[in-house]
Amino acid sequence: MTTPAAVDLLPLVLASAATGQALLGLLVVLTGQSGELPRRWLAGLFAMLAILAAGPVMVAIQPAGMTLMAGLVLVALYALPPLFWGYVRALTRPGRSGGASLPAWHLAGPGLALVNAVLIWTLPAGNVEFMLTSGDLPGGAQAAMAVLGVFVLVIAWSFVSAFYVWRILARLQAYRRALHDHFSNTGRRELAWLRVMILAIIVVWLAIIALLVWDNLVASLAVPPVVGSLIIMVLTAMLAARGLSQYPGLAAVEPVNQEADMDTDASASASAAEAADEDARRAKYRKSALEPDHAARIAARIEAAMTRDALYLDPNLSLPKLAKAVAVPANLVSQVLNQTLDTTFFDYVNRCRIEASLPRILAGEDTVLTIALDVGFNSRSTFYTAFKAVTGQTPRQWRASRSTGPG
């Protein structure tokens, strides 16, 4: 049977665990050796998660910690979105400049939250504890300003965080297109785990909004403090599990125009994503003097190199490797693929690989995994995805349709 003391102890234990987990992530980031890991962004994220988790711990250690945490929580909440944006931007930037700073306006939210925190911290002793425990205003202009500031900042945070989520999702979409323009096997360069994490954040965000609406319009609703600790533990675990081993995927790509293209895509509205994609591609090559005849000759050289030399068999084939093989600058090869052949480097190479696999799939003498690895794929799952994209069927379905077809 659970005792009241055990029930009271549980929030403190979980808060301590969440705080320790975030601080451990911070320690790993600060003591790591790799220079490619976007450290300062990861360190900032772990530090803010630790602050959010530490409330019950600080209050238990020192009652005055309630006043400190009342100010810090909003600062941490406002710092997380730009830190997360900076982290995603660092992972998706071309070249090895992943640590680039953000414009100063990203500091506006955390700055306003810090100003309000100072108002809270300079209230007379005991005022914050009185407000949090009784729900009443102790009186005085400063207390009223602090409470109003908290109210406005909490409401505004919903819109600020939504803005950053929108930007991040658009950035990840643009990054995925950039990967397909430069690599035939994207592998661990993909950031699908970040999309999952953002989805989890969206769910939490919607739940918070729903709880606020219910609490204010329907009936008072007390959320157990353990819920916040569990959410922070899950988010910290997701960030640590992949973030500590995720390096910038475009580090080997020349940064010329690529960053501007991605920022353009990240600023486009979701409803106009397809049109924005086409506009971005046109803008990328607007200054090129490549004539149609020249583009056709380059396309022929690409096709000849792929069929004659079977370059697609290289699982690590990249745009620079193909450009070197056909003795054409990489930017022109990319332009020809996108404009003349109407495809991406990723789709073009994988189509060649799938076409090479078809006779062996039809023969049925080797396993699908063996065939996939032999034609240049690095896993069975990526082969299946590419095969269905090219043929509209799975290998088994395609072989069955050819075996039972006429002739």
C-alpha cells in the first residue's frame, strides 16, 4: 500500500531524475572531443531542460528557490525554441560552419522573460510564495506588473513556439531536398528522429493549451507535477539518444547558395510548399549561363558514365564524385539533373540501381538483400522504398506480375 509520504516523495524523485538526466547530457556535450557536434546548441538545450526540471528540487533544498524558479521557468521556456532552431540550423547548414550565430532578434523573447524574472526576483520577501500558494495578489504595483507580465508571456509563448515549430519543419523539408541533391544514400544524414521529437513537442503543446482552456473556462484542473518531470525526461532521452551522435549532414557540401535556398524554403508557407520548391530551384540557377545544347551534352555524358562505368554501384556515390567522373562542375551537374532530366541526384542514382536490379529480381536466384547491396544500396529497407517508388510495386509483386504476364 502506498503511503502519503511516498506519494509526496515521488514528484521530488522524478524531478531529481529529470534534472540529473539533463545535467548528464550537458556534461557529455561539454566534455566531448568531436569538433563537428553542434555543442553550444546542444549544451543550451540540455541546460534549459535541466532548469525546467529542477523546480521541485530547488524548492525542497531551499524554500527561497520558489522565487528563483518562478522567474527562471519562463526564461527557459522562451530560450528553448530559438536554441532548438539554432540546433536544427547547425545540423542542416552546408559546409563546416554549423556553429553560426543567430540574428539578435531571436533574443527578444528570452530577454523579455528575463526582465519579468527580475521583477519577480526583486519583489518583497515572501510575496512570490504567497501568490503561488494562495493564488491572490499581495498588492503593490510591482507585483501587479509581474503577474501581468507572466500572463502575457505565457499567452505569447504559445504563438512564439508555434512559429519556431513551423520554421523548423520547413527547414527539415528543405534539408531533405538538399540531401537528395547531393547523396545517393542519405543514411544517418536523415533527421527523421527530429521530426518525431517535434511531433512529440506539438502534442505536449496542444495538451498544455487544452488544459489551460479547460482550467479557465470549464473547471479547475490540477495537473500532477510528475507529468512535467516525465515529459522532460522523455524529451531529454530523445535528444540524448540521437543528438549526441548526430553530425551535420551537409558538412561535405559547398555552401554556395545552398544556405540561402534553404532559408527561402524555411520561410515559405506550408500551403505554398510545392510552388516555393519550384521557385527555389529556379532561383538557384537563375544566374547560370548554361545553354540548352550544353545542358543536353552534359546530360548525355552523365547517362553514358552511369551506364558505361556503373557508377551507381558505389554505395557512397555523391554529386562531387559524379561531377568528377564526367569532368563537369558539380553545380552544373546538379542543374542538369534538376532542370534537364527533371530529377534529383538521389532519385536518378536510385533509379539506375533499381533498373540494374530488375533482371536479378526476375531471375529470383539471389535474396533481395544481396541484390540490394550489390547494386549500391546500403540496406534492405532503402531498396524496398526505392523499388516501390520506381515500379509502384514491391519486388515480390513486380516479379509475380512479370512471371504471370503475357509472353
